[in-house]
Amino acid sequence: MQINTEITINHLLQSIKSIYFQDDGKHLYLHLPSSFLPVSSSSVIASDVDLEHQNNNNLSLLTFRGIDALSRYYNAQLYFSRCWNRPIIPFLDLNKYQPPTDPIMSCIIVINENDKYVRNIQLPSLLSQQNSNLIELIIVNNGSRSIEYLNKAFSPIRVIDSEWGCVGRAYQAGADASSAEILAFLHDDCMPTDQNWLVTLFKTIQNNGIGIISQHVIPFQLGYICDHIIPPLPHAKAYPLVITRANLELVGGWDINHFIGFEELDLSLATLDHSLDVRQIEIGFLHESGLSTILKYLVNHSGLREAFGLGAIPADVISRLHKAAMSKLSKSEVGRIITRDQLRYVLQSHPKALERVGTRNVHSAMSKLKKLYQRDGSILDRRSEMVDFDRNISITST
């Protein structure tokens, strides 16, 4: 199946404004841009789905039937899983979730904007895998939704509140509230898909000398800031990032001074500081390319949030929206100042780790960052300005 790959970002944003949901108690009606649907979408039409192309406004009307709202939403999710060849997530009634009394792993999910995806896709995926009855689930509200709304949406899963925007603080709040000895941290746009992911991670993290294991460890490049004089740094990513409670405490926990980015790089370097390894492990997973970043910095739209929660947007469209959101951030001078200062803060905090990875000239890198720091000032001394930047850079669509 194919979709129109010539869609421009402006067209995407205009199309997203056309996304519309209505549930009349018997049917879920969903308008989507026709360009979002596969050319051969009729091949995935099931008995509980009607599809009508409306060429006059370039929209397709999909009608999903079901005996109740949950079944209608599940039918929609199943349809789009078939459309985009994504993992089919079993239907799950969260009301039947029972927190284990003696969990072997605590899964801590930080929600920024993407609560619908977590509720409809991520949590069902986590709880449909083998041994999921041994997982303690904790949702951390990173200030994007009201705690009352999330408590209702995710009951009976525990939801805790954290300071708006500070992901490191949110991860640490989740760790402090958890009870298992092994902790798994996840973004709100990813999920393991391997049936045995829990057992695999559990066994691996118990090996001596391993501090962090992650499905994806990207080589962090300092790029133009330091002219590549520091080799790529191991950068574990939270989809998921797994660490024992003992090792998290050993390295000093998540650094709560990180406001935008670098919290995972900081924890990775702190792990190297203590002569522990950051390891990549191969388990099946799906990462949806920064859904929260799109909602936060590019377009804040209730229809798009719902569409993400059904898996209705194809992966290449999500990828282009994410690139547009990151481009918007990178063009902001305040954003560049924040990035440089956060990087300076990380590097000066972990000299042992930099020595361990074989840096050739960290002093030169720090000198360059120090000059930028002296010119721009410290972001840690301008927290109110940083918060204003994060709030004002987003575009709200109505």
C-alpha cells in the first residue's frame, strides 16, 4: 500500500485541521485527508468499517461501528494497524488492570501531550505481552494535562504530577514513586512489541557491569558546536531505558536541572562516570518519531491528538511533521542558547565519562562552550525566560 509522498508540510498542517471526530453512541465518524489513506485502503475494509471518499473537499469519511465507545475505537485502531502494517494491539480494558503486589519491574511513562496514544496503544501493548502481570505501571504528568483528567483517563493506574516541562524531574518523580528494583523509563510515543521483552530486559540488566540497557543507543554527536573534537557519546533513549534502582541511586538519579533535552545523555554519562556500561539490546519496538514534540511545538489540535491515539497517521507523515517541529525549534535563537548551555552543563558534569570514551581535547570544547556561555548567560539563571520560550514557541490550531 502506498500514500501520496509529495505532501508538503503546509498541506499537512492544513489537512490536520480537517481531522474531525464524532461519536453518536453507535458509530465513530472520522474525517481524514484522503492523502493520509493508502491507495488500496479498500483491501483493509472490514465488516465494521465504511469508507466514503469525498472528493469535493479531499477528505475521506470513515465510519466505525461497535457496541460501545471502546469497541468502536478498537475497530478504528485495528483498521489503521492494517493500513500501515503496524503491530496489531489487542483490545484492553484498563479497568481490569490490577497492580502487582510484588512487581519485578516498574514502567514509568512520562506524558507530555500524547495521552491518547498512551491510553489506546502504548499501555495495551505493554499489558498484552508475556508476564505483564509483573509490571507496575506509573504515569507521570509532565504538566500538559490536568491531573484530574489523567486520573480519570488512566484509572486504576497510578498517576502522579510533576513540574511542567522538566522531563528529568518527571522521570525522577516516577522513580521515587515506584516500588520495583528494576525501572524502565518510556517516552509517550513508543512501545515494545516483542512478546518476551520483559524477561529479556530483566535478565540482561542483572548482569554485572551493566548500568543502563536500552533498545536504542544513539551516538550523540556534538557537531558544529565543538567541531567533532569529542567522539560520539553513548546516548541511551527511553523507549525503553532500563536501570536498576541501586544503580540509579549510585549515579545520583536523574538530573532535575534539565529542562529541554539532554536528560538521557546526562544519565548515560553519569553511568560511565561510575565505570558501568551503557548497552544496546535488540528487542522489537515501535517509536513514533516525537508525537509530543509535534503537538507541543508545531500544532496543538484535539483531532490530531485523537488521530495519534488511533494510529491513524502514517509513519512518514509523522516523521515529516516531527522534522518541521524540530526545524522550528532550531531556528529560534533562544532555543540555540538553551541547547548550548545545556550541553555545557552536561559536559562539565562528567569529565570521567569523557575521558573514558577517549576524548582528545575536551578542554578546547569546554573553552568554546564557555565563551558562548559567557556571551549568552546561563539558562539555569533564567528559568522564567526558558519557560516562556517553551510555551510561546508552539502554534495552537483551532
